[in-house]
Amino acid sequence: QVQLVESGGGLVQAGESMRLSCVASGFAIRFNGMAWYRSAPEKQRELVATISPRGTTTNYADSVKGRFTISRDNDKNTVFLQMNNLLPEDTAVYYCYAQGNAYWGQGTQVTVSS
């Protein structure tokens, strides 16, 4: 059974950090570019960051550039999103996405209080 399971979300104050994890099962992420998206109420789903299959290329939304870092451990079938200096506008449900297979995780809520 194919699954992407995100974890690490929660409630933090502005300026703090948080690390999200996405563990895949049922397929190997090493063949996929991976991405993190986020969805906030009354906003379109936003592409936050992408990483190439070997982790050599990353891209970020302008809104998170310099604060967020995407990484991956193919041996552990896991993708990470390190989020520093969080802002209230980062509040959203964060989703992991496997680009090649078009698999989505169920999402994890991140709430940043001011």
C-alpha cells in the first residue's frame, strides 16, 4: 500500500523553528522528485519547495526562501522540511508530494502564533 505520512506539525510562536518529516512506504522515493505544498484557508494550495531525486537541486517559493530547507534521505525513504523563523502567514496544512507518481500525503497542520 502506497503511503506518504507527514509528521512534525504543531503550534509554535513566531520566530521559532519546526521540522516536518514525510515517510514514504510502498514505493521508493529515490526515483521521484519530491515536494512540499501548503494549503491555508481561503488560499490556493501553494508549492513551498521541491527537491530532485538525488537531492542535488532544490527550489523554493519566494515566501519561504532563506527560511525553509528541503532535504531527503533516500535510504530512509524520507523527505524533510526544516522551517526556521516561522511567521504567522506560514500557518497552513503542509502536504508531502511525490512528483513522478503523483502521490499525496494526508497533511500535517502547522500553526504559528504571533
